Amino acid sequence: MSYFLKYVEIDNFKSYKGHIVIGPLRKFTAIIGPNGSGKSNLMDAISFVLGEPTKSLRVRKLSELIHGAPINKPVSNRASVSLIFVSIKTDRHGERTEHEKRFQRLIVGNASEYRVDGHQLSATEYTEELENMGIIPKAKNFLIFQGQVESIAMKTPKEFTTMFEELSRSGELREEYEQAKQEKNKAEQDTHANFQKKKGVEKQKKEVRLEKEVAQKYAALKTQYDELQLQLKLFQLYHNKQELVEKRDIAEKKKEEVAKLEKRKEISDDDIKTKKKELAHYNKELANDEQKVKELEAQINKNRPTYIKAKENSTHHQKKLDLAKKTLTAAEKSHAAHDEEVAKYEKDLREIERLKKEYEDKMHDESQHSGRNLALEENQMKEYRRLKEEAAKKMTQFSEEYDSIDRQQQVDTTNLEQEQRSQTDHKARIKQTELRIEELNGKIDKLGGYIADLEREFNEKQTNVQLLEKEVTEGRKRCAELEEELDQVNKEIGDARSDRNETSRAQRRAELIENLKQFPGVYGRLIDLCEPTHKRFQMAITKVLGRNMDSIVVERETTVQSCLRYMKEHRYEPETFLPLDYIKVTPVNEQLRELQEPKNVKLVLDVIKYDKQYYKAILYACGNALVCDNDDDARRLAYESGNQKNKVVSLNGTLFSKSGVISGGSSELKARAKRWDEKHLDALRLRKDKLFDEYKEQQKKKRREAELINARAQLQQLESRLRYSRTDRETAEKKQRILLEKDLVDFNDKLEAYEPKIKALQAAINEREKRISKLRIQKNKIEDAVFADFCKQIHVSNIRVYEDRELQAAEKRAQERLEFENQITKIQTMLEFERSRDTAAHMKQVRQEVVTLEDALQKCQKNEKKYRKVIEDLQHEISEIKDRLVDQKKKIEFQEREISDCTKRAAQLNKDFNEQRKRSQLIESDIEKLRHDRHNFFRTAKLTEIVLPFRGNAGSMAAISLAETSSSDEPTTVQTQSSTMTTDSSNILNGDGNSTSQYESKQIFDMEDKFELNYKRLRDDLKKINYEQVDKEEKLLIKQMSDIETQLQKHLPQTSAIDARSREVKTTFELTNAEFERARNAAKRARQAFEKIKKERYDRFNALYEHVSTCIDDIYKSLTNSQAAVACLTAEDAEEPYRGGITYNCVAPGKRFQAMENLSGGEKTVAAICLLFALRSFKPAPFFLLDEVDAALDNTNIGKVADFIREQSASEFQCIVISLKEQFYSRADALVGIYPEPGDCITSHCLTLDLNQFDERENVANTRG
């Protein structure tokens, strides 16, 4: 009977207020409405009535599902949702009848009620009713929420399996399946354990039967064995006694020799001690003197900077004094020249003034004399004046012009004289400036010489400072480098020492090698004869060499025999020998050298450096072993390289043997690999000594830092003096430059300016003189006319003769007076200039500076002498101490030679003493060993119940101690095995596993010395054999006993315990067999139960899987409307598909195969819809509700999906879709519109529209019902 959903009734659920009926619903119904209208609430309502839990409905509790509850205004305390399903039946007459079935879920407060057709049911019963209709709430095979489609497409294979298990309900059997499987496995394990137990009991039954058969053979062999045991013990004790007597005689002689050597050794040791005390005294004196030298040198280094500073100050003051004296000499010369110049100018001035006075007196006399001769009469003078006035009246027209020109001529003449005087003054100033420049040049030259000396001294000092800085810096840097190198070397030496574990045992082994090398053909241990080509191969080579690493390489097998005899005599530990003429080696497989894969694979033989003569030993130890970089390469090369298996080792020491055994990587291997570094220890020590010597030399350079500081201070002082001197020179040069470039240039420029002025004035005067001459001629004509009569009276040709005579005399006098004035002015100017130069003050200042510098120089020289004397005294004292050190070193060298000679003699004595003592100890050890062997013979006899025949009261079996004794040395046996020869030793323990003390052993041995045996029962032939045949005869007896003992071990003694054991084994077998049958039956039942639940789970899961696998490809082709599209499912585990994953793949039309995550969004959605429809088709629910599955689809895919749903809905399939796309919902049979009503709480309302009435699908719709 098939149902489809016809109505949904909602009462006060979420946004649906009151009682709302949605329907009738068609086979393809679309629910539409704006966002927020309540479409999702409709989904929640259908999910709610179908049993969905509260948390999936977007609320915290049931009461919040009531309309108005979110705003605390619930319209009621109840709400409900009902689904009404209808089943249509058509009878054979074509009549159709409908049958309704109502599912209702109510909310009452915070509780929920379930009803079917009005009857209240429990949640479980309600769920069963839904499942009977094909609705599985847990699997949600009826409902796809919004956004769930895309997530389905991206599920993992395991998630797909989980979904299939939910839909097929095979997951309900998971716990039962696991429990049945666990019980089956446990039962099978119990069966196997009982079967093994049963086999063991059957084996015991067989052993008991065999014991009975051999019991009779035991008694006959036991008697024979006891007799041989007695003969062996008597034989061992008899020859032990003979050898013990012989060894004791030899021991007494050795003790006397050792005592003599010990006495000589003590005398030699005392002599060495005395000489060492004297050497220590000399060394102490030497150390004290060296320390004193260091202290004195430190004092010299401390005082040397002060002395150097004082010496520099003296040199500096001396140079300043020399310069000051030069300056004083120049100042004195300048002052003397100045005084001479002043005296000369004063003398010249006085001479000129005298000549001027004489001239004035002469002119006065001549004037008076001429006046008497030419004096005119009074009337003549009156006439002259009258005529002069008359002439003046007549010359009025010329007088004004003449006077004007004459005045101008006088002015120019005055200017000319003034310019000439100024020109003379400037020439004097130029000379003065040139003198000052000359003085500055002298000062600059002196400063230049002083600066050159300072620069030369500064450069020398700077070079010394740079060399010293370089030396100190290099010393400091090298010291740091040497310290790091020394630290590294010390660390390496420390690591090497920590790994060497220099115990007495290791020293004894090293001593053995030195002693064995006295035999020709002994080369040394294999580890000392080779080394890795690189440090990274150490672990691999160590692993391959193994125990051969410490093997002793010898030339011949006969050498091995000699070495073994020596080791036995001196009781050395076991060693392995490799005789080069005896060992058999396999040739190198050259093909292994040509291997290309894996990379960096090499023969171990090729990564070892060795001498060619040891090639055979190295090849024997390494063989054709290969070395690889890592374990993976080594494993692949060892076991996966075809039919050939190789012995391969990785760099970390993991060895892959041909037999399949893998070993290596232990801490012991790492410790052994470090032994390669021991060979470098001596080289490290030698390097350390060299580094330390260099470090001491560099320390000496580094200690010159104080000298460098002083040199820098001196350099700074020189730099300051040089800077000040350069400043003085620059100042002088600046003054010189100002004088040259400014004052002298200005003076020369002005002097040059005077010459044009003078020439211009002279030219103007000359030109004016011509005009004056013309005017004078005209004037003379008028005067000649006026003074004609007068001239006749005074007997002159004309009036000018008279006037010229008087005027010439006046002009001449004026000219001569002017010359006298010019000379006086010139001399006075020069005299004033010379007097203005205060050379005396300058000379006095320089002289005072010289006195000051002489005082300072005396102080500096006094300090220099003082510090020089201190240093010289210290150096003298150091020299005396060094002479004494030379003598002391000679004494020390002599004493060391004496001690060396004594030490050599003592070493030889000590060697002889140790050799004799060792031999004595070996004999004592042999005696102790013989006594120890004797005790073991007695103890073994007592333990094995051998009754020894004692003489009278000299011992008894009861007196024999069963305690194990310890001996100073352990017995050694020599074994030769194929190519190696080793010596083995055994330890002796008492009955409880603990060795007795030496004191207890001595007591036992002393007691056994008193034992006397009756050797009559010992065969005579065994008494008469010599010492060399004892071991051979003893081995023969032991072999006979061993043969009998072997036969005895094959037989068990016949005792009553065998029968009891037989009965016990039989009972145990019966019980074990019964337990085995019980366990086997239980395992069979558990296996059947497991197979049953496994089959049921498989059938459920496989039914769904096979159904979906069959139909999904057709559904995908229909959805895509293309036969080229492909969809398939693949189970990872074909036998039990629910244990593995399920892979879902789709190939879209026209595209190549891609993984699901690489498909587009629309393709993923189509693929997911395809899977959903395929799953739904297996035991389908009455309806299929999809929420906005078209959200990620484009228009083409929307149409295809809608057409597919419409096509499927034509059969027994009802699909309800919430959609917002018109292209999708327009293809539905009916629409349910949801619209909101605004308010405090939104209220949803619905409208229903049948679309079949608008097209030609109504008949089809009626057909669908």
C-alpha cells in the first residue's frame, strides 16, 4: 500500500498562528514566498512531526516552538503539527477509494505527545509507524535541508559509507557485529592455546615412554663412569702435587733475585730523590730570579713612559730654546741696525740744518752787499713807483688775465709740490712695509724649519705607533684566535680522554702490543694500521670491522704460536690474531664498484686508508661489504637488488646482513667509533704545545700595549705642537699676505696714481707758462715804453734787467730753501719711522723668553737624568740577574742530565725488577693456580661423590670444603679456529655464585696442603708419564668419561618417579583434551553467530549499495539529458563494504574525468541531487521534501532537474520543493505561497494554487490523483 502526503495541518507552530491547513498537495508541489515569510518554518513543522529533535529545529526547548514564544507572548500553551497521508486503491471495477492516515505531534508545555490516527503512542512506537510507511527519521530519507546538497557532494568516502549505513539500517548492527567478532577472536585464541597445551602433553607422554626404555642401560654405564672418575681425579691430584713441588723450589730462587733488585732499586730511587730536591731548589731560585726579572721589567715599563715623556719635554724645550736664541740673535741684529739708522738719520738732519743756516747767512750778506750797489736814489724810487703805476694803468687790459693765470699757475705749482711730497711719503711707507715683510719672511722660514722637524719627528713617531698598534692588534687578535684554538684542542683532547677510558686493562693491552712487537712479523692492531678516509664513515667502518677492529695483524702463523706462548706465560687476556699467510679471503667483486643506484654507494674497502701490505687483513675484515648514506638505500641494496644479496651498512652503523639480520645503532657502537679519534690525540697534544708557545710569544706583543699608550700620548703632544706651530705660521703668512696683497698693493697703486697727477700738473703749468710768456711780452712792451727814459737814467737796457736781477736772486734763494726743507722733511719722516720701531722691547721680550726656556730646559733635563738613572739602575740589575740565570740554567741542565741518567738506570732497574717480580708473581700465580686446581679437583670429587683414598688421618672427604675459591689469575686455554686464534678464560664461582675471599681461600689451600692420598689405585702407566704428556693423557681420560657420560645422558635412572610421572601425564592429557574440545565447540558457536550478524549487516548494506550503484548512472543521464554523462559508486572493501569507504564520481557531459572537488558548483549540485534521488528510490518515503536545491543551479540545469522531477512525479513519487526561481516552480503541479503578516511577531499565511488548470496537464494531474 502506497501513500502520498495530501495535507499539512499546523496549529500555533512558530510563525503559523492559529489552525492552518496547507493542501491539497500534488505529486509535484512548489512552496514559494519571499525571504522571511516562513518557508523554513514549514520545513521545521514537517521535520517536527516526523520526530526531529529540538536542537535541529533552531530552538533550545520545545515551548519556544509555540507562536509568540520568542517575544515572550505565546498565544497558547499548546501547538501541534499533523501530516495527513492518503492511499488510493482502485478495485477491479475501476472504482477508486481513498484511505487516510494521520500523524500528529503535539507540544504541551515543555513535553511532546505523539499520535497516529488519534491514538497516543510512545516515541518508539511512533517511529516504528513512520518506518512502516518508509519514513526513516534517523536517516532523513524524506528531507533535504537548505545547503545540504553541496555538502553531500563533498562528503568523504567514509562519510558516504556512514550515510549508506544509516539509510540501509546496517549501522544498527554495528555494535552487535563488533561484539560477535571480538567473541569469535577470543574463542579462536582459546582453542589455539588449548591445542598447543594438548600437543605439549602428548610430547610428555612420549618422553615418559622413552625414559622407561633406557632406564636399564643407566646402571651398567654408571659403574664404569665412577671408576674413570676416580682414575681422573687421582691422576690430576698426583701430577698437581709433582708440579706444585717443582714450582715452589723455583719460587724461592726468584724471591731472592727480586729482593736483590729491590734493594738496588731503592738505592737508585733515593739518589734520584736527592738530585730532584737539588733540581727543585735550582728551579725555585730560577723561578724567583725570573719573577724578579719580570718585576724589574714591569718597573722599567712603568718608568719608561715617564722617562720618554721627560726626554720628549727636554727635546721640545731644547728646540724651543734654539729657536728663541735664533730669534734673539735676529732681534739684537735688528736693534743694532735700528740704532745705526736712527743715529745716521739724526746726523744727516743736523748736517742739513747746518748747511741751511750757512746758506741763510750767506744770502743775507749778499743781499746787503747788492742793496748797497743797486740802491737807488730816493727820487728814483719815487719815479719808479710812479712809472710802475702808470704802466699798470696802461696794462689794465692784460693785468686781470695775467693775474688770473698767474694765480692758477701758483695753485698748480703748490699742488705739484704737495703731490711730490706725498709721493715721497708713500715711497717711504713702501720701504717700511717691505722691511716688515722681510721680517715676516724670516719668521715664516724659521717656523717652516721648526714645523719640518716636528713633521719628520711626528711621521717617525706615527710610523712607530702604527707598527706598534699593528703588532699589538695582531698580538691581541692572534691571542684570541690561539685561545679559541687552544680551547678547541683542549676540548678535543678532553673528549678523546673521556672516551679512551684509560683503565689498567687498556694499559695492559697496550703494553701487550709493545711487548709482542719484539717478535718479528707483528704489525699491530688493525685499528692502528688503517683509518677512515672521512670522519662520516667511522660508524659504518666500526660496525663492519666488528671484533676484528682490535685483532692483531701478524705476518705468519708461526708468529701467532710464539705470541700465544708469551701471552700464556704472562697471563694476558684473550686476543684475536690475523696471520697474513693463513687467512683465506674472497676477491673483491669489481661489479660492486660500478653501482650507480643508490647514489654514493661504495665498498667499505674503498673508504679506508691503509698500507698495501695490510690489504689482505683489511679485505678479510671487510669483505665485499658496501656503505650507503641512509637505512632505506642500504635495505634496498641488501635485499631488493635482484637475486644477489649484499652485506650493506649505512652511515649511522645499521648493518644489513645477507642472512636478513639487521643490527647496529647502539651507544656502544658510537663509543667504539670514537676510538678512531684516539689516534689523533698525540697530534692534538703536539699542536697544543706549539699553540701554547706561539701564545706566549703573542702575549709578549700584547703586553706592549702600555708602550703603545705612551707612544700615542707622545704623538698627541707632537700633534699639538705641530698644530700650534702651523697656526703661528698661518698667522704670519696671513699677515704677510695682507701686507703683500693689501697694504703694499694699496701703496703701490696710490704711488702709481701720483705720477699721472704730477705729469698732468706739470703739463698744465708748462702750457700756462707759454700763455704767461706771451702776456709778459706784451706787458714788457708797455713797460719798455713807460720806463724808457727811466732805464736810460739808471743805465739798464730795460726795467726788467733791474727787476730780474732782484727776482732771480729771490727765486734762487727760494728754490734752495725749498730743497733744504724737502731734505729735512724726508730725513725727519725716516727718523720718525725708525723711532716708531720699538726693537729694544722686542729684544727684551725675546731675551726674557730665552731665560725662561733655559730654566725650563734645566728642569726637564734634570728629570730626564733622574728617570734615566732609575731605568739604567734597573737594567743593570736585570743584567746581573740574567747572568745569574744563565749560570742557574746551566746547573739545571747539568742536574737534569744527571737525573735523566739516573732515571734511565732506575728505569732499567725498575724494568728488571718488574720483570723478575712478574716472573715471581707468575710462578706464585702458577702455584696458586695449582692449589686452586687441586681444590677444584677435591671439590669436584666431593660434589660428584667420588671417594678418594686418603692415608691414615691425613685428610678425609668430610674435610674437603665445597666453597669456591678465587685465584689471583685465571686459567687460560688456547683455541685455534679456522682463520683466527683466540685465548679464552673462565671464572670460578662458589655454589651460591659468589667468590670466596682471598683469606678464606688461603685457609682452604693451607688445609689441603696437609692432605695425603694413597695413589695405589692409580694405574702405574699414568704415574710414569712425563710433564708434556699430562695434558694429552688427561684429555684422553676426559674424552672416555665424556663418551660414557653422553651415553648416560641418553638414559634416565629407573626410579619410582617415572611411574608417578606417567600417571600424572595421562591424567593431564585427558583433562587437556576435554578442555580443547570445549574450546573448539565454543569457537564454532561464536564463529556461526558472527557469520550470521555479518551476513545480515552485509545484506542490509549491500541491498542499498547495489540498488544505488545500478540506478545512479541512469538517473544522472536523465538529469543531465545526456547519454555521455557517467556516474558511479566504488566500494573500497568489496567483501565488507561497510568497513571501508565509498567513492562517488561523476563525469559531466563533454568533459573528462575529474575528482568531485574539482567540479563546478552547478555540476556538484546536479551530482548530489542525482545521488539523493538514487538513495530515495531504495525503499522510498511517501514524499520527498527539498529546500532550495536549485540555489546553485544555472538556468539550463534548473530546467533539467525540474523536468526530471516532473517526469518522476508521474509515477509513484511525490516531491515537495521550496524554490525561489520561477523557471523551477513554474513546472510544478501546484504552488503553495507563503506570505508574512507584519506585527510584533511575524505571522505566516499560505495560499494554494493548482497550476494544472492553466495548461494541458489537467488530465495528467487527475491521473496522478
